Amino acid sequence: MKPTFSFVICISFLASALAAGGCAMPGATPVYGAGLAIQYVDVQRLFHEKCTSCHTGAEAARGLRLDSWGALIAGSDHGEAVIPFDAARSLMVELTTKLVGGPHPTEVGGGTLSDTEVALLSEWIDEGAPSATGEIPFADAQHLLYAANQSVALVSVIDLETNQVIRTVDLQEYGLPQNASPHHIAVEPDGSHWYVSAIAANQILKFDRYNNLAERIDFVRPGLLALDPDGENLYAARSMAAVSPPQAIGVIRRSDMTLEEVGVFLPRPHALAVRPGTGTVYTASLAVNQIASFYPEDEAVELDELEGDRQHTLVGFAVSPNGRWMVGTTELTASVFVFDLDRELDMTPVDTIAVNAAPWYPVFTPDGRRVYVGNNRDNTVNVLDMETRTLAKVIEGNGLAQPHGAAVSPDGRFVYVSSRNLELGEDDGRSGHTYKPRYDLGDNTRAGTVVVIDTKSQEIVKVIEIEGYGSGLGAAAPRLRTAVPN
Ligand code: HEC
């Protein structure tokens, strides 16, 4: 018999909720015309003088047309040329100032931009890259993916319609240190707010969909976040980087960000998921083979032993959209456990699927039929068929370099997997598999990535370059389509 016991302890205290409401972040609301220093007509004139000889029509270099605002915003065959409000991280500015062997377009025989011209372009982008009528690109993008850049205190915002980076949120602008280490992101089901854990800053921050900081709380070494789509809470577990964090998870009321810590009686709680419908929270230890289930209604915690002589080190949990099944990935035993959540109080896996090395964070497709997971030590993505409970496909390809986070588009068309692309020691066994960015900018060898996988062809169809150390991904969780709307 496995030891199963139920009891309740709550260590509760209110965190010093540092409300920072109204701290405006330029970003999303359209700004119409007035007050802008740069007019688009001047930017377009510059493009005509120095760029459109190569960047126009069907033959435009890299598919990037610079003959109209709309074409420029649509980007190249590979992605965005500008990120509104962030000139410094916009490819167009980086290429025309930093390209090794350049600056562009010098290396292809074009005329170098003067400092004044670079300043004009940069200022226009920093003002949001508005059109002649003041329209800001992607001001009302609906389906967003948030990607943490763990080594540079930055969050990249990706539009799921176009798969382009459309905003960046620099946590240093909110007083966080450069090593704040944003790790994971949870998004409200309606997209109205998102939450990010910053490991080394010991904070969880709440932003609205326009990237205005709404609130932040202190929390020791936060790691994974999960929210109850039907309830009022956000949950937080602890980072892998924490050696002996509190044996408790955070229960945070999302409306006012009040925090309660709930003891889970196991060391290093890491994996985290919420079961839709019931609101039960599952977490697992990195150090011992134990899973804790937390029932918010009566604040009861149940602890279960997971079988096995070896340490599994459960990394991530994901629950199927219908709430029936949960998968758990194990770093040290390269397995995906399948749990039947209808068997309450019994967390014995009903199946174990052997996968490639170090499966990291799993994600279900909206129909619940497949699970995708990046293999952190193998530079592959494993696709699991949840009907046959087998490893159906191993995806390889450019852009996978220590895969980490996973997310899915609301329609299930695309799966997104982030990669760290860290430089690793000779003895690590993974060195040499790192991703090489498309352009050498001198300082970008460690750019992280988000690969886009077409769930029909099971191929990587795009590599989105982000900044340093792509870690957690967050998108509004796919909801089960209910037959009867009420
Ligand atoms: C003489 C032709 C030429 C001119 C002029 C030129 N480009 Fe390019 N551009 C290219 C080529 C070729 C590439 C692909 C680069 C490569 O293969 O290294 C490119 C690539 C780019 C890219 C990267 C697209 C991507 O996603 O890969 C950007 C951004 C860009 N150009 C912006 C500009 C801007 C801004 C100007 C004007 C200041 C300009 N280019 C002028 C030929 C040109």
C-alpha cells in the first residue's frame, strides 16, 4: 500500500502587494497622429532612397517589401523587420548598425545609412512604428503568446495569427535587475492579463493585455505558474534553481493578488497544473518521488508516493482540456507518466510512455489527442498519441537547442516550443547543437528561439528568434468547446 494521507496546514500571510497601477507602458492602444516627432512619410522617403531598389515587388530580398507601411509590417519570409516600441531589438536597426561584414546594406553593395538616418528609423520605431494615419501595428492583436527570455529580464510577445514578435516587455523598466530571470507565464482565459514569475527577483508580476504593470507580489524563488480557468486563483511553485525553497506553493487570488502559502509537505515543489472543472492543484517534488494534490475548497493536501527505485525528477505537468488526464514528464528517467484524474486519491500512473532524453514542459492539443514536449537534452520534440499512448513522432530540426517551454494556438493548428540555446561546457554532451542565428550581429550567438510546428505536417515551419534563453511560454489555455452554449 502506498502511503496516502490527508491533512491541512496553511501558512498564510499577506504579501506586501506593491501596487504599481497605472504605470503606463507604451504598447498597444492606438495613438492617432498628433504629437509624434517622426512622420511616416519621412521614413518611406528614406526607404525609397536607400532600400526599395532591392526590397520591392515579387523579387524583394528575403520577401521583405519596403514600399509601403503595410508591407513593411507584414515582415519578411522569416518574420518581423521591426518590433514596435523597441528599435534596439528590431532586426532592421540591428542589421543596419551591427551586421558583421556590414552594416546592411553595405555588404550587398547598397549605401550605408548615416547616423541621422539611423536615428530617424529608430525614433520612428520607438514611437511604435505608426502608419501615416497614426495606426500602431498589432494594436488589437487577439491571440498572443508570451515567451520569457530568462537571461535578459525580457518577455517577447508573439502574435499567434502572424507568428511574429510584436512587442517586448523589459522588466528592467520596472526596477527588476538584469538577472531577474523571468521563467514562466500564465495568461487569463480571456487574455485580459498575464502573469510572469521572476526567479531571481523573487517576484510574480501581473500585466494587462496592453503590457501595463498592474501589480506585483514578493514570492521566494517562483517557478511554474498555473491558473484555474474556472476559479479565482493563480498558483505558483518553485524554481529548479532553488536548492531548498519553502515546502509550500503560492495560492494567489488574481483579482487583488493577495498571497497565501500552502504547505505541500514535499521538498522542491516544481511541476504544477490545475484540473479544469474541479480546481484541484497538482505539484511534484524535484528531489523525491512524491506528488501533492491540493483541494482548494477545503484546503486539504494529499501526498502520494510515485513508484520507482530511481529518482524520476518530475519536471512538468499538463492536464487534458477535458480535465480527465494528466501527463507528467521526468527528467532523469525520460518518461511521460499518464494519470487518470478521475481516480481521485490514487495518483498511480495508468501508463508510462518512454521518450527521448529530458522531456521538459508538455502541452496538450485542444482536442486532447496529442501531447507535445521538447526534450531538453536531445534537441527534439516528442509527439505523443494519447489514444494509443505511444510516442508517435520525433521532430528534429533547426531552431531546437535545449528545448524548454511549450504552448499551442487556440485552434490547435500550431505548437510552439521555446529553446534556451545556451552555450554549454565541453563535457555537457549537448554542445555543438546550439542554434546559429540567421545574421551575425556580433553579440547574438546565444539568441533563444521559439519554433513553430505545424500540427498537420508535424514539421517545424518557422524559427522565431527571440533574445537570450527562451524559457517558459504562456498562452491562454485552449478551452474545451462545449456543445451547448449557455
Ligand atoms: C543592394 C540590395 C539591398 C539594399 C539596397 C537593401 N537591402 Fe536589405 N537585404 C538585401 C538582401 C540581399 C538581404 C538578405 C541578406 C542576406 O542574405 O545576408 C536583405 C535583408 C534585409 C533584412 C532582413 C530580412 C530578413 O528577415 O532576413 C532587412 C530588415 C533589410 N534587408 C532591411 C533593409 C533596409 C532598411 C534597407 C535600406 C536602408 C535595405 N535593406 C537595403 C538587399 C538589400
